[in-house]
Amino acid sequence: MAWHGSNDFAEKAPTSPVEKHPRPISEIREYTRLALIASGYSEEDAEIVTDVLMYAELRGNNQGLIKLVAGTLAPRPADEIRILTETPVSAKIDGGQRVGMVIVRKAVDIAIQKAKTSGMSVVGVTNYASATGALGIWARDIARNGLIGLVFSQCPEMVAPYGSYEPIFGTNPFAIGIPTTPRPQVLDMATSAYAYFGVVTAQAEGKPIPHDIAWDAEGKPALTPADALKGAIRSFDRGYKGSHIAFMVELLAGAFTGAAMEGKGPARNWGSLIICIDPIVFGTLEEFQENANLMVNRVKNAKILPDQSEGSQIWLPGERGDSLEEENLTKGTLDLSDEVFNALKDTSRFYPKTA
């Protein structure tokens, strides 16, 4: 499975599951920010990346702090972010090898401004080679601005097409944000059966993985995280539909924006695409929200299966994460293992390595 950076933290995984303990969120956030600054981030960029990592961590999303402690967010020499081409409704951005989360933050801001001015926008980003974070944070931000948002990202070869065990696609997540009230609907999902950092987290915490989510290097079901990391993850439905969706994200976020289509790790040229639509192009925001909320309420109040085999309530997109985030913020703590928490506190391990 192709990837860049270091997985030293995961490779030192324990042989049994690790215990987690409540840690103050304020301390976690500050240690994260300081670790990023120690790595070489500016104060401004460190704040952006901290926001994205904490969003994921608060929601139980595996796109959080493991990215930092696993060593895959170390900044590299980079140029300024540049707009290559621009129209009233579009922009193509050269990320200048800056960190993906920082670049996408700028791209989303541009897309929101253009959509509010012109009714819709499309912004493409290339020339970066690091994580863009849990895409739900960007879709939620767009929706909170009263816009419909679609965000697509591709990354190096980790996922096999249906019928193969060769990694060709990235985990290729996408997110959709809809500005409903009182909370936006936010779908955030990878097109893979498991997020790459879900496998890394399982390895780091000594946990097993489901035996149908990946192939090993020989095309057999991966039985451990280590096997999966040497092979390829499967598409989310283990079938051709999920594989085809991953393919489409590859074309939209990659081919359309001008990102690499092969050797994506060494090429260091990944791509993201952001689309924003203002509901006023078809009426008013209030009319759209009133109509959308009819469906929200129908789904939320749908009859529960008699045996409750699929749960005791209907969860809407992003609702479970919102609930967990609110719960954690109310408690003021997050459960973290000693290994992760101590790694964050030890800023010396994040200092740039010298030859």
C-alpha cells in the first residue's frame, strides 16, 4: 500500500489493546498546537491544523491525532499558495506543497466567497501531498454559511478496484453539506471499507480489524492491520458500486484538477475539488430549508424495525458525530491512551530531523 511519511508510531504497536483515560480537551488542543509548531508550522497554520484534528478527535473520527503522532504531518519546504486561474465562479489553486489542511482551508474560503457572490463556485487544488483532514469539517463550514457544499479528495494508491488486490485508488473521501436547520446535514465518508488511518490506529492500539476490509500482499483476506498495510484496502461495499464511486472521486478530485493519476505518493501532487451552491439560484434559502426539513423529519420519524436490529433510532448524516462532539465538549475531556497523550506532550519528538 503506497504512502508517504513515517509510521514509526504504528510499527511500535502493542500486542494487546491499550487503555484510554480522560484527558482535558484544553490540554490536548494546546499540546497538539505546540507539537505542530515544534514540527515547523507557523502559528497560523498550526491553528488551522489543530482545528481540523480536534474536529475529528471530538467526533470519534479516525482522521484525528493519529495523523500527527504517526509522523505523516511533518511539513516540508513549501512555496506560497497561488491562484493559477480564476473566474467569478472558479479558481484553480497551486498548493505549493503546503500541508493539505491549510490549502483546503483557503480553497473553501474562496469557494464560499465566490458562491455567495455568483450563486455557485468550483475550486480545484493540486500540488500538495498530505492529508486534507476529515472532510466533514469543510462541508459543515460551507453549510453553516447557508450553502450546499461538496468536497472531494484523492490520495495515494491504497485501495484496490473491485476484482483486484492491486492498490490503485486512494481512500478517496467525499463530503456533502446541506444547510438544514437547526443543524446541517453532513455526509462524510471514505469510499474505502476502512480509512487508512483507521488501519494505522488499529495497529497503534493493538486492535484487530474486520477480516473483510482489505487484501494482503498476496490477494488473500488481510487478518491483521500489518497485513492490510502491506496490501490493499477494499471499497466500502466490497463490490463494484463502491469501486466505481472511488473511481469517480479519483477523476473529479484528481484528473479534473490536474493532480497525479499514477505514482501519486512519489509525484507529491494530490488533488481536491470543492463545489458550493447557493440555494438562492432556485429560490430562497428559507424555502429550501423548509422543503428539506420535510424530508429530514420524515426520515428521523420513520418507523423503527420491530426487532431494532438496525438500532433504536434513525441517525441522520453527521448526527451521531455531532452528538459525541457535544458530549465530549460538555465533559471537557477526551479519552486518549497514555501512548498518544505522552507523544503529544513530548514536543522534542516533533522537531525536524537533521541530516
